Amino acid sequence: MAACCPGFGRERCAVLRWPIPFLAGAAALHALPALAPSRGWLVPAAAALVLGRRAPGLAAACAGFALALGMATVLVAAGWPCSRDRESALVEGRIAAPPLVRAGRTDFDLDVMHVDAPRPWPRRVRVSWYEAAQLPAVGERWRFELRLRCRRGFQNPGGAERELTLLRERIDATAYVVGKSRPARTGPAAALPIERLRARVAGAIAAALPPGPSVAVLQGLAVGVRGTIPDRLWEAFSATGIAHLMAISGLHVTGCALFALAGLRLVARLPWIARLPGRVTAESLVVVAVSAAYACLAGSSLPALRTVAMVALFAALRVLRRSWPLDRVLLLAAVALVATDPLALASIGFWLSFVATAALIAAALRGADARARLLDFARGQLAVTVLLTPVLTFGFGRLSLVSPLVNAIAIPLFGGLLLPVVLAGTVVATVSPALSSAIWRALAPLLDGTWPWLESIASWPGASWAPARQPAVLVAAIGILLFVALLVPVAGLRLAASALAAALCLGRPEPVAQGAFLLTALDVGQGLSVVVETRRHTLVFDTGPAWPGGGAAAQVTLLPYLRSRGVRAIDRLVVCHEDMDHAGGVDALRAALPVRRATAAAADAVSRGDACRRGDAWRWDGVTFRVVHPPEGFAGSDNDRSCAILVSGPGGRALLLADPESGGEEELLTQEIAADVVLLPHHGSRSSSQAALVAAVAARYGIASAGFGNRWGMPDPAVVARWRSAGTTVLATAEEGAVLARFPPRPGAVEISSVRRGARRWWRP
């Protein structure tokens, strides 16, 4: 057996033969377009039993796949059905975690106890309460009238998978408080000791400091409550590569374990303690218990649980008086974590934690003097940066180039100074929030002085690189190769894996040919955002909606898409009019990317651009853009004055319409507006798309940008029927996700595709 693993002993080779297949089997679930029947997991489970010892690797893979498939089947079945989306019901339940309060909105998880509606009921609901009259406390029992929504998120190239995230977090439905029935507290706080302690510590921090980013960061560092950290700081953390330090990570739990061990060693110096039998066992159990308690207090994040698993393995080995290499402990910790939560493999936190730890183990300190150790530290930082490349590029769409420099300063500062004080403050706050206030006030100036420094570095030219999005299968394959390369020291394997990881940064998306153009109508909910790309230029037509509780859809739709396409600047931004379902993401877009020119229906403060007027035209890479509406001096409503652009190339034409109603459409009919692809006016509202316009455009494809289950019923069925009767194929972003239209560089058929139809995944409803 040892011959199969050069340089390994027989026992170590055997350990590596089954954990990696087990993890690979669990990961294989995420390649499925759909789940098997409800008992489909029994087939791979039976295969694992049959194979047994005869083929341990294959048996382990089958076991991992069966475990993941069974878990996924249960979680999908528990979700609120989309056939009952937007159903309102009185729901009673218990507040499951500390509420997050942001501008005008309170978010919390509700463990459902009763629903005035037919079963099945969701077990846990993520609730948004706008303009909440009071703040619910963890463990309290409340009754709300909720509008229940199924697990459904935006689907765009380069975007996050919200449905999968909700599944992983065991959220069966989302909802918001509605109706005339006032929310009512129906029961006192129940015994949820961990969550109540988390809320106690978070409340102590908020009470000790004035509102600001330092409060949010300290709450994240102490108890894992990160939802109120401002978006601009997350951007800075991502650009500088220190996001891992701003939340509960393995570093925090390791520090907690070391502090507990140091305290126990001091106590063990007492003569009567040192002579007690079983001291090593008791010491190990206490360290594991303290680490596990802190991980629970921190919200049980995957990096924290990974560290607890490793601490427990080390403790067991110490009690058994055995010694294992660090890489084997790390691998078995991964198996333990995936065995208890097979969907952990779908979390970016899992891969960040394990790959980073594996990289540090591979570049472990071996120097005998300070200079050699400094070189080892630098090598470790470089290893982490290179080996996390596929994880970072796939998970965040960005790679920090200043990360080694910033982490060289930040890790000692946070690990040696900030972390011990935060841990001390957390312990004190669980006993007396008032006493902990002095600790939080002492830390605030340090953090307040750090943010401008970080934001300044993040703004450096070249501080971060946004590689083009690569296929998920390719990224996953390189990530697994990296992980194996770190654990199996085969000559040249690490070098090859590192070279492939670096190549991800140089990859480019499929280029747009001269004379061709790519139109992408993004899935932004109830709003509009379209990107038109030529060979060397990019136009953004509207930026999607802003949200009542703060933030904008552009942050999770438009910006990730642009990064996935390798776009570094916007050549022209067109904001059709000032409504927030069209202009809600302007500030987010301008903060993230340079905008070389902006145009709007009227020169305004929202777009900070020139007025959009009929007759304006420009040509990019063999493609012509012409403004066809509004004309100079047009006196219509805001909707009727919205900008319209006709894009023409050798392979066809696209008509970009926003919200024109009858007055605007009549004016448009004075122009030549025939097109192959059209954006349905006003999201497919019944106030638009009069028969004359439909006939004049004569489009082959129509795209309706509207939110799933929106309360206005857009696109209106009668409007869709009108377009279809004229021979137009109508695609709605609510059903299709982002819709892409590829216009060829010469006369030919326009190629239409959509995200939901083009890449089906088992977790998408």
C-alpha cells in the first residue's frame, strides 16, 4: 500500500486513501442538475455497504455521496413551495438568533411553532420587519402576519447562489411583516443560552460605543454578528485580503484554546494539582470544551468548527499518547465536518479555512533563528495567497495583490493585540455587560484609525485584481488539486497546481468579435439593468433597484457580472430616468468602477451625466448606438421621457426600452424601431406595449425584466399574449434568470440563452 504514496508510511497512506474519496463523493452532489427521488440516496448507501473493505476508496465516495444526497433531499422537501409564494399567514414562533438592525429594517430568524395555513409549514423563516415598533429579543415568542416567499434568488453569471446559501443555513422560507394585525409578543424568552449570550455581548458593544463601523466589526469579532458591517468596509477588506480577520475564524478559536491551555498550565503548577491522576485527560477535555463553547458563542461558523475539530483530534491524540502529522489531522477534521454537515462543501468559508490552513502547514516554520523564521513567515503568506487564488476568484470574484503586505502587519496586530482583548471583553460581557464597556471603548480608537488606512490601501491602483469568471468545474478541479498537492508531497505537483491557480488570474472571458455585441438583461428583481458589450467597450443601461433597508441590487447582480466579464471601466452609463428601480445602483457602480461618460433622460444628480436626446449616436467596434427617445423638448411623464436606445450591428438590432407608456410609445412610432430583440416597455406592464408598437418593433425575442412573484403581476399575461401573437418569443428574467443575446458579427441568427435554463442546479426551484 505504501508504494502507492511515495514517501508515506503504510498507515499514513491508508488514511489518505479514504478521506479524499469521501470528500469527493460529497462534493459530487453539486454537479447534479436535479435530485434523485426521495429515497434515491439508498442506492449509493447500499453500494458503499457492498463495496466495503474490497474497495475502500470507492465505498467512501459512495458513502459521502449518499450522505450529501440524503441531506439535500430532506432540505429541499422542507422548503416553502413556490406555488404558494406571497401567501400571507399568521405565524407564531420563537426568535432564533440576535436580530440585525439596519436602516429602517430589522432582520431575524424565526423558528416556526404554528401557522394559520395548511401544512406543510416551514421550520425556520428569515423575516424582515420594516419600521419595527420594538426590537424582538432572542428566545421570545412572537406572532406576526407574514408574507411568505419561497427560497429564490437572483440568477446571473458571476453572481451568488442565494438559494443554496439559504439551504445551507436551514432557512425554509423568507418573509416580511405585513397586514393590519399588529405583531405581538406572546411568550417570554425561552432557554436559548448560547443565543441569549450572543445577544448580550452584541448589546454590550452597541451600548458602549457610538454607532459606526467599529461597533459592527467588534460584534463580528466577538460573537460572529456581521450583518451590519458597512458594504464599503467589506469592499476594503476584500481588496486588501483581510476579510478572514474580520469574522470569527480559526485564529480566534485557536487563540481561545491556547489561552485556556495556558491558564490550565498555571493551575497545574500547584503541587496538589500536579499529583492528581488523569490530569492530562482533564486538561484536554477542558480545552476542547472551552473551544467548542466559544465556537458556539461565535455563531458556529465553518472555520471555527474546523478548528474545534482539529483541537478535539489533537486532544484525543494527546490522551492516547499518539502523534499524527498536521496534514492528517486537518484532513480528518474536514471529514468530520462534512459528515455532520455535507452541504458545508458549498460554503466559501469551508474552502478558505481548509486550503489556507493546508498552505500554512505546507510552509510550516522550520527556521532556527529569527531571520529564517521571518523568511518562513513570508513563504507562508505567499503560499496562502497563491493557493487561495481559485477559491477567492470563484467565491469573491476578486484577488488582493496587496494581501501579503497587509497581512504581514494585520495578522500580528490582530492576533497579538486585538484578539486577546476581544476575547477578554467577550468573557467579561457574558458576566457583566457594564464592566466590559471599558474594554470596548479602549479598542474603538484603534479600529477607528484602521479604517481610513485600509480604505486608502484598497484604493491604490492595482491593489486588487478581478479575474474573468472561469467555469465552476475548472475552478473546483484546480481547488481539489491544490488541496491534494498540499497533503501529498509528490514531486512537481505543488508547482503544477500553483501554476494552474496563477493561470486563473490571467484567464479572459470569451471575447466579443469585431462587429458583434453581447446584450445581457440581468436578473435584478423588480427593476432593470442591461449590459451591452462590444469588442472593446461596455455600456450599462440602468443599474437596478435600491432596497428600502439600504443597499442596492447592483452590489450582488451588476457588479459581480461585470467582474466576471473582466470589465475594468464603464465606457457609458445610461440611466433612463430617476426612479429607484432603474437608478438604485448608480452610487454602487460609481464606487466600484470608473464611469467615463454618463447619460440620462434629463441631466440630474442621480446619474451625474448629460441629457439623453434623440439623434445622439456613437459607434463602437463596428456597432452603432442611436438614441431614439426622447426628442428635444418632449413634455411627457417621467416614464414617457425615459431614454430609449437602438443598438445596430451586422448581425441584428436590439431596442433598449425602459418605462414608456402610451405617450412615449406614440412618439417612438415616428422612428424606425424594428429590432430582433426588445426590452418589453415598463417591465411588461399593461400600461405599455400597445398593439401599434408591437407591430412596429416586430421582434423575434422580447425580454421582460421583472421580479419573481411581484405584486403588480408583471409581465401582464395579456401583454405577453400580445407580443406572442406577433411572433415574439417572450422571456421573463423572473423565470429565466439573466437573459443573454449574442449578436453575430455578420448577418445571421441571434443566439439567446438564459442562466436558469442553461445551467440547471438541484437547489434552484
